[in-house]
Amino acid sequence: MQKATDIHEATATLMRGIGVAAREAAHALALAPRAAKDKALTTAAQAIRRDTAKILAANARDVEATRAAGRPASFVDRLVLNEKRVAAIAQGLEEVAALADPVGTVLADWTRPNGLRIQRVRVPIGVIGIIYESRPNVTADAGALSLKSGNAAILRGGSDSHHSSLAIHACLVEGLMAAGLPAAAIQYVETTDRDAVGHMLAGLDGAIDVIVPRGGKGLVARVQDEARVPVFAHLEGICHTYVDAAADLDMARTVVVNAKMRRTGVCGATECLLVDRNAPGSYLPELVRTLIEAGAEVRGDAAAQAADPRVKVAAPEDFGPEVLDAVIAVKTVDGVGEAIGHIARYGSQHTDAIVTADEAAAERFLSEVDSAIVLWNTSTQFADGGEFGFGAEIGIATGKLHARGPVGVEQLTSFKYVVRGNGQIRPV
């Protein structure tokens, strides 16, 4: 049996090599023409469609092992692939290819009184490290977005999705090689040694420019605590939907059920429903009934319990967590002001929505709720880069520096200033 020290030393050597290769690839990608990047993505999409059976067989191995390990159903749902989901992965690559190339975009252009022409130009960040858990589609999304934005990517997926991610990554590499781009432009960390994550968080001797974690609270908290490089991340998606007194009830029912139940395990799923106590008497019972009939367990305050005997008593701690399951907390509030206050106290600055026909109430909500995404009369499950027209996303960032909201190709770029003169010197 291989000694633990030997495994750790092998991982350290492997990760150093990955870092060096990524830095070299990043220089080539920063200069790569759009046509080459797009060819790599469209070829990879074709390879994924061709290898659907192979990808599904690899995924079946992962799913079987994960179920045998007793992981919760919501975790397994994020892992499972089927023909429809594989087709969506391929389509996502093509959608990213169809996006405008952000690299080289002139963001601002002006001329100073001394004749200097100054431009602010969009450039790649460099090397992006992506650490994620059970979603194998992140392998394709993260690789594609990094490539399109001119960045090299180092992908470290979870052991639960190991075989699925390897199969998808092989298709990405096929695309890179067909386009004449370095295979190291998108690298997948094949070792399951947990030390690999630690090496990435340390920056791989300066090779990694930014880390993007995508996973549960434990993973994100570790990354935010230990990373020595900048991080784009959200710790939790504690999302709210507030139904105002002026809401259309039919719209509210539809939006609320979709926001909670479309997919309960995604970070944009509503975890808490706030209902205006000044709404017509039928609103709260109808909303609760619709949620329960859709399969949700409702935990509510006294008003929600009075509205439907099936509502369980909500403990104070039910209004704060990211549940990621078919469980929702329900609370009545005194108008939009109290709703905003509740969200400020319990939310995670991820995604929050208001349902109302009152434009003034909506605009107050959109202005005062300090979240990365705020919505009016629509589901919080639209918190997704693909739905924003980004083609895909690496994740949702809830920080306030550089990237906020869905992290797509533009968010994976920085800028530099290009200054052109004709002999000007600065006076003494």
C-alpha cells in the first residue's frame, strides 16, 4: 500500500506541474483569436453529443456510489445526468461560443488636453481555479467560460462526480486540440487526494489568479477561510419571495411554487416566503395550500398555521438556513418595509423577489434590498447565468468587489489602460 506521505508528495508534484502548465497556457489564450476559441467549444459540444452514452455510463458509476454512501436525494439530483441534461451541456458550450468575445473590448476611450489618448481595454484575468462538488455540468460550464474569456482553467471536481467530470473533460480537451490551442488551457485535477484543494487555495506558487468555489456551505467556507488568492463566491443562497398585498394571486401562486419546487437543490431556490398581512384573506391560505399540494413541507408562523392545519410550527432557526430541500418557511410581515428588514436580517445577499402590481412598492424593494439579484414578478430560480444570456455561469458571486451575481465571461475578465502618445513628457 502506498504511504500517505508518498501520496501527498505526489499530489504536491502534480499540482506544481498543473500550475506551471496553466500559466503557460494562459499566455497563449490571452492572444488566441475568437475563431480558435469558438472552434474549440463547438468541437467539444459535438464530442459530448457523440459520447453521450459514455458520459452517462460514467455518471451511472458516480450515482451508484453516491447513493450507496447514503447521500441525500437533493445531492444526488445535482449529480444525475440523463440524455436531456447532457444535450443541455453541449448546447451550453455552443451558446458560450456564440457570445461576443470580451477580450479586447474597449470600455472607455478619451483624449487628454496634452494629446495622450487613453483607453480602458478588457483583458483576461489569467488562471482561474474552480473547485466544485457534485455537479458534473460545471466541468463544461467552467471550462467553456474560462476559455471564451481567454483564461486558463484548473478544475477540481468532487469525488462524487469524478468519472462524469473526466468523461466531459476529455471532450473539452478534444476541442482544444482540434482548434490548435494548448491542452493545458483546461486542466482537470484527476487525483482525489484532498490535499489538491489546499494547494489550489495556496495559489500554486502564484499560478492561480482567482478561485471560484461552487458547492455547499462547508466547501465555500473553507475556500473563503483558507484561500490566499481572491475568491468569487457565495456562502449560501438564502433566497426570499415576498408576496405584497397588491400582488395578483394567480401570479403569486405560480411564481412561489416555481421558486421553491422547480429544483429544490439549487442555490436560487426560495427558502422563505414572506406574505403581507394586509393582503386579502384568501392569499395566505391559497399560497400555503398550493405549496403543500406541490409537495413542500411548510413551517410557518402563527398566521400560516391558522391558514392551514398542515403547517408545522416554525422555530426561529427555520428562517435563516439554506435548506436545499422541499421545505419552506412562511412568515407574515407588515408590508414591504418589514419584508426588506427581514431579508436584511436573514438573507445572504444572493437572490430575493417581490410579487406585486404596485410599482412603487416594487421599486422600493428593488432599490433597498442589497442582494446580488433582485426580481419583480418572477421566480428566484432565474438566478442563473444561462437565463441571463451569459451562455452559462461558474457560480453566483455575492461579494461587492469586481464580480457580483452570475459569473460569466465578462466577470472573468479585468482591464488594463492603453495609453498612446507622440512624444509627450511630464513636466518637472
